[in-house]
Amino acid sequence: TELVTIKDMLSHRIGTKTFQGDFTFFDGNLSRGEIMYKMRYLKPVGLFRQDYGYCNSCFLTAGEVIPVITGMPWEVYVYDSILTPLEMNNTLTLSKGIAQVKNSAKAYTTSYTGTLNKVPYDVWDNLAPAASIVSNVSDLSHWLTMQLNNGKYNGKQIIPTAAVLKTRDVNISTGSRKSSLFPMHFRGYGLGIFAADYNGKQIYWHTGGASGMVSNVCFVPEENLGIAILTNNDNQNFFEALRYQVLDAYLGVKYVNRSQQMLNNFTAADKQSIEEVKALKARIKNVPPPIALSNYVGEYTNELYGKIMVEQKDDYLTINFKGHDNLTATVKYLDHNEWIIEYNNILFGIHKLKFVTEGNKVESIDIKVNDFVEYDAYSFKKK
């Protein structure tokens, strides 16, 4: 903590894994201050300033420097100092209330089922600097115009040129081998932005993901090209394929059907995921678990996340996640001490689950969520 700088946080080089801690922070009920406090429980698995790991809570922490310096909340400062002069009049800095916004896109996913399911909007406001802005392609074209003009918009300097260029300096490498699919060799991350070569030109971009939505914003200063792609199904790679297709067209790359190129691998992985879920559900035979259901009931805790409550309902269990306002799950026994957990919000997934027991005593439970949220499982100890 004594060594970490704002630059480290905006470059994702503090040593934690990509998305580490996000199950605790994502769409949860912690305040911004509580999230920053809980970051002390993140155990880095990589090397400080050497290993890249995307960190949403780092963006929050960097953003919370703004009220210390300016006296204004991050969302107010960004609205007054950036969105307003850029005339991004239909852009919100906070996501709360998006359901009431006229003509707002609904959020969907096909994950785990293969069918299109509507999912609730995220409330990212406790992680606002990482992901709370709500916008559209028209407003984003103003942002891209400013980027392509090194901080200027309509003849006015909105952000100092030196500051804009500083964000593009690579602070950590994310790859330095020739790509087998794209005309790229070197990839890195600056201050909140990816950078790479693409058929001899410099490109800069960032993707974004929320429940039921993924986005892609990219610009190529040497070609005066800006790209904004917003989609409302989070289980697809089209938002990436389209960016590469546009880059190919403008930068003179021989035609390759990028959608088809990505679709083959995506379809295979998606089919495998759906089949794994079907196989798990086929193992539900109403067989009783090794010990009485009542033995599993109780309060469980994880140092980072906090509390969950396991309760019995008829012949299965339910879990209430206290770190989230509306997240619950059903847990049903399969066989061989394995269970299936299914969240009330499909975005969190359908996974295999295990209780750790000693005789008739339950010691802990290992819980997995969608990789879209966080890659590693959480271990909760029974009180």
C-alpha cells in the first residue's frame, strides 16, 4: 500500500489477478469507502509492477482522489469538467435509475442456457469510476473526436494535450508476440487504455462489460478514425469482431470474415458450457446428501466478502448473499458430495458446488460465480 501509486492503479499492475475481488464489489451493497478498505484482503498472486491484472476497484480508488483534490464527487467533476464541455448531453455518470431513462437498451444474456434471457441492470455506482457511465454512440463520438484532436473539441481544449498523450504511454506490457490472427505484434496498457500496433498504425481501445451489455471504443489517431460499438447481449464476441473488421477495412488489411473467425471458437465453448449445465441438472435424482440437510444450515463467512446465510427449504438449500441486496441461490444435492448452485440472476451462473465436511460437521463451502464476474471460487467458513 505504501508503494502503490495512482499510475499503478490505472495501469492494473498491483499484482492482483484480473477481476480479483469483483464478486464482492460487483453490483454489491458496499460503499466506495468500504470497497477500498476491503482491498487490503486481496492477496496478490502476481508481481508488483510486473504482472498485469485488470482491477476495477483500482479505478474506483484512483477516482476517489478527485473529491480529495477538488472537493467534488467523481460523478459531479466528470459531468461538469468533461461531459458538459463535450456536449455529451445524453450521458449519465451514474447508472442508478437507468430503467426509467427513456429509450434505454435492455440487458440480455444467453449464458448457461443458449436462450435469450433478460437480466437486471447493474448498479455500479459504488464502483462508479470503473464502469457506471451510461452513454450512446452519438455522445461517444464527441469523446472520440476529442481524443483524435488531442484533447480539443469544437476548438476548445477540454483536457490538456499533455494529459491525453500521457494516458497513451504504455506502462505495462500485455503481449509482445506476433498475433496469429491479427496484424499485431506489441500490446500494452497505459492509463485506462489499451495500446497496440495494427498493420503498422497505432491503435488505442477499451472494452467494457456489465450485466447483459458489452462495449468497445477504439481510435486510430493516424487515420482520424474512431469506433464505438455498444451491444446488449453480454455472451458474444461480435463486439470485438466488428472492431477488427472496421480496422481491417480502414487500415488496408486483406479481407477476413472476423465474425466467422471468432464464431467457431465461441460456438464450441458456448455449447460445452450449456452441455455441462445439462449434465449437472441430469444428476439431480432427489438423493439425500451424506448428512442431514439441517447440518448445512447456518451462517458462513469469507474474510473478503462477508456473510452468507444457508437455509433449508423443503428438500434443498437456499443461500442469501448478504453482500448483495437481491442475490440468492438454490443448492440441490447431486451425488458424490457434489451439489449444483443456481443463482436467481442467471448472470452469476449455474455451477458445481462442494461442502467441506468432517464427520457430521460442515466446515466450509466453496462457491463459484460466472467468470464474467470473477474467475476464482470463494471459500466460506461455517460459524
